[in-house]
Amino acid sequence: MEQVRIAVEIVRDIVLVELHAGQVSPRVYQLVYDDVFERLDQLIDARTARWIKARQDYLVVMPQREVSSIELATERKTQLRL
């Protein structure tokens, strides 16, 4: 089974989202990357993020306000439907 690991970390005022591909096909990686980017782009539409900078293996998100680790963990659980 192909898996892309996603790590989310708060670094100072930004949120860093890293994608670790491992042994996945380029198509699977691109689908995951596109999905993550679309979800983050929706944060801009919802006015909870100011901007997103995207690279091939990570995305940087500038929130509208300071984000705490607890808020980030809660949002991840919501996104994963845990």
C-alpha cells in the first residue's frame, strides 16, 4: 500500500506542512499534494490564513492569527475524523 506521511509543525508564526513520500508513485504523491494544497487554499477563502507558499515537498501557511499546538491537534483530529 502506498502512503504519503504528512507532518504539521508550528514554527514561530507559520505552520509548516511537510509531505514525506517514501516509496510511492509520482501520481499518488501528486494526488495527495493537490488534496493538501486545496484544503489549505480553503483556509484563505475562509480568511483563517493569509497566504500559502508551496514547494514540491512542503507548504508554508501564514495564519491570520497565532495558532496554538492544541488548536492544531484538534484540527488534525477533525480532518482525520477521529
